[in-house]
Amino acid sequence: ETDIDLTGSNAKRAMQMQNDDDESSIQSQSQIQETTFPQQLMDLIESETTDDNAVTVHDQKAIEWLSKGDKFIIRDKVALESRVLPKYFNNKCKFMSFVRKLYR
């Protein structure tokens, strides 16, 4: 299991990434607006947390928010990579690529 903390420096990085993306989208209003990684991440976790048909392993969801909603947990890396990530990302997203994006 892997806890991901969205408080402190990680939250600041995620917010900065979102702010940078917001600024670039304002600058290029004529271009098609793409969904940013932070938004895709939030959508993925929210959907997998609330969806009754979410990917489960041993009756536990592969990824979901923890009770306070400021951290999420990855319970099964293999299920996340093979069954969850393809639902939310166009490319075949490897687990380590996903983790690297978290720390950008």
C-alpha cells in the first residue's frame, strides 16, 4: 500500500502545476484546452472512491481517498496500472510514470 500526502510541499507543487497550467491556458485561449494532470488525478481518485463498480482487490479499492480527503492510498499497483490508469489516461500509463508525474 502507498499513501500519497497532498498536504505541505506536495500540495504546493500540485497547486503550482495547476496555476502554471491555468496561466498557459489563458495565454492560449484559441487552442483546445487539455485536462491537466492534477485535474485528471483528482477525477480518477474521486471516481474510484465513489464508484460502486471501481476496481477492487480483495474487497478493497485499488486507489481511493483516505477518510479526511487530504491523502489517497494505492492498495494495488498492478491493478492500478493495468485496470485503472487506462480508464483515465489515453496512453498506456505505467505505474512509475504515474508516480513521476506526482512529483513534478
